[in-house]
Amino acid sequence: QVQLVESGGGLVQPGGSLRLSCAASGSMFSIYVMGWYRQAPGKGRELVATITSAGSTNYADSVKGRFAITRDNAKKTVYLQMNSLKPEDTAVYYCNANYIDWGQGTQVTVSS
């Protein structure tokens, strides 16, 4: 089981930016498929972005061009850079490893 710890959430105004981080345990991080998901109040959990061990990325249509997922294998950390944030991006953001293991989530609130 992979332990995941997210950080970097908070309150930001519309149009602002945040960077989320997710630190992972385990010695095999470099081969994990890592992802970010989010869950807004009253809605189901949805995919935001994924990144493979080779660095290939995939994004939800709603965040393409605004969000970027990256990874640092030496630090066993995956990041989500979020720009041009909108109120509809408000959600709890979860880190995921290999479509199996989940972090505890970090709250992102976009509001003026």
C-alpha cells in the first residue's frame, strides 16, 4: 500500500493560482501511475489529471490549458499546478497512486 500526503490547498480568488503537492511512500514511486482527482460538494469524485511513469499526461477537458501535472521521482512527489482558477474548481482534491491508493485530500476553495 502506498501512503500519500497532499498539501498546498487553500482559499484563492478567481483567476488565481495554487500548487498542490503529494508526497508518496515506497521505493517504486518512479513506476507508479499518479493522478489527481477532485470531489465537489454533492458530486462524485472525478478525474483531474494523470501522469505515467514515462511522463505522459492526461487531463479532464474542464482543466486543459489551466492545470499541469508533473512529478519529481527523486522527491517521490507529484504536483498539480492550477492556474486561472474558477469557482467551479472548488473541491477536495485527492492524490492517487496506481488507481488504487488515495491520500486524505486537501481543500481548494475559489471565491472572492
